[in-house]
Amino acid sequence: MAKDHGPQIKDDEQYEKLREEGLSKQKAARIANTDRQEAGKKGGTSDKYEEWSKDDLYQKAKDVGIDGRSKMSKDQLINALRNH
């Protein structure tokens, strides 16, 4: 049985499984709190990161708090954003 992580986590069992797989607390919580019925219906309309400018990628990395972004290449920024 999964530990109760409080009202901020909707699916404690999924959260724990994701944490065991090595996901950050933030990412595991986002996934565990996603309504499974709605998740497939959502779809981004944003361009793929490869189509973004390096400046736009840098700004997004800044917004989400990725450290070391000023020294990253475009490919490194893309990788960091995808794995954040």
C-alpha cells in the first residue's frame, strides 16, 4: 500500500513508482496529478524544441529553473528541457 503524500498528490501509488524510477519529486507529482482520462486529449500546439531559437530555449530553461543554461548549446538546452 502506498504512503499517503497528502492532498497535493492525487495518485500516491503512481507517484511512488515514478520516484523509484528516478523521476524528480516535481515531475512525479505532475504526472501523478494528471487525470488519466484527460491526459490523452491534451495536446501541445507548440512547435518542437528543434524549431525554437536558442534564445527562446534559453528563456524557457530560465523560466523552469535549469542551472548552467548560459553555457549550454541549443542541443543541450533541448535535452535539459526534455529531462527536467
